[in-house]
Amino acid sequence: MSLILCRQEPVKRPFYFEYLGIRIFSSQELSYVIYNHPLLVIDGFIDESLLEFIREDLDMAFFAAKLEKWQKSGEDEDELLAMILHECDYYSAAEVGRFRQQLAAFRRLPQSELLKEKADFLFLKKQYGKAVSIYLRIIDMARADRGSDGFTAKVYHNLGAAYARLFLMDKACKAYEKSFDLVRNEEVLKKICHLSQWNPSVIPGERFLTLMTEELKQICIKEREMANETAGKAKSLLELEDLFQKDPIKRFQGAGELVSKWKKEYRNIMS
């Protein structure tokens, strides 16, 4: 996967951005990634591999040397990111100014909240494996650094949601249980009920079985029925149905492309 913007440069070795699973082929694409994903570039983005890409593949040796010199002098990495945006000349000075303000706002957050913002963003990008690793980092932090019980409950809740997207249902259930223990949120209890109904092998702790009333179970059944109906109209399913309407040759070709697309999405989700 790569981005396509209006100017292409003769890049033979694109820069691979692991967080998004994409390859960057131009200075414009590099600017786009930095500007639109500040949470993913705020720490550790400018490293030797990026400097080599700027120096060798973008043919910007002088600028790469400048970045390297400023980096070694202990220059704020946020300033280096802004320098890249200025040098690539894809965004206006006003837009770069807004980017600086956004980074400054993130920097004011406690470390645990900054990590959660990053994990939540990865979750929205369907990078569930990467999100899980960051949620676990937050949970492993000392309690004083991690924040309130309410904040920790949100982390456990989102961890459970990420595990569920990875089909790790037992882990998802345990994460939801820990979230509920901290704040006793009824919506979290409902998700535990959903998991146990959807996958009978998932058995919640005994205390949760007593909390899941017949009324709650019936609500979950109705919600699942509605979800199944909605899933039947999903874009991916309609895409499959359209594929089977084609002649055998086009169907075979389309199936190969679709499987390849699904494989890439699966690798990004699991990594």
C-alpha cells in the first residue's frame, strides 16, 4: 500500500512506515503522513532510516545533513518535524503553525494519556495489534503514573475492544471484566454478555454470571440480531456478491485481487 499525491519523485526504495503499513514514495507523501498523523510521528519518527531516505532517495542530502546535525545537538524533535514540512513545501506556513500547536497540545498531556491517544488512533486505523501493545504499556505503568481508576477502566475497555477485533475473545472478556471492576459500567457488562452469547466457549467469572439478568440477555440477543441484519448490507459482502455475478475469467481475477487485499488488511490488523 502507498499514498498517491500529485508529484512523484524517482524513488527506488520507498520508506516503509510501519505504524500504517504503507510505503512513502515522495516528499509530498512524507509531508502528508507527518501532518495528518502527529500522534504516530511525535516520538522516534526521525531516525537513521528516515534520514537515509531523505538523503539518498529524495536527493535532499544537504537537508538530511542539516536534520542530522540539529538532531545530534539535542534539538526538539517537534521542531525537526516542522522543518521537514517547511522544506517539502507541501503545506502553507499557517498549516505548519497549526501542526506545531497540535504537537504542543499533545506534549502537555501526561504520558499515560498521550499513549492512550496514540493507541486509540491506531485502533481507529484498524491497527489493533499495535493498539494492544500500547494499552498494555499503560496498564504496566505504576499506578501513580497511570492515572485514576476511571482512566484505567477506559484503557481496559479499549483493550478489550481491540482483543475482540483480533478474535481473542477470552482476553477480551478478561479486559472488560477488569474495566467493570473499576467503574461498574453497565455498558461494559453488556459487552461481557455479548461475548459470552456470541462465543459459548467464553465463560465470564462467576460474579458476572450473577449480574447478567434475563432482561440484559434478551437485550443483547435483540442487539445481535440487528447487528447481523446490518452486517448483511456491509460493503465487503456486496463486493463479494458483485464479484460472483461476473464471468468466470473476471471472477477469478477479481477473487485474486480481493484475497490479496484481505491479506494486507489482516497483516496490518494483526501486527
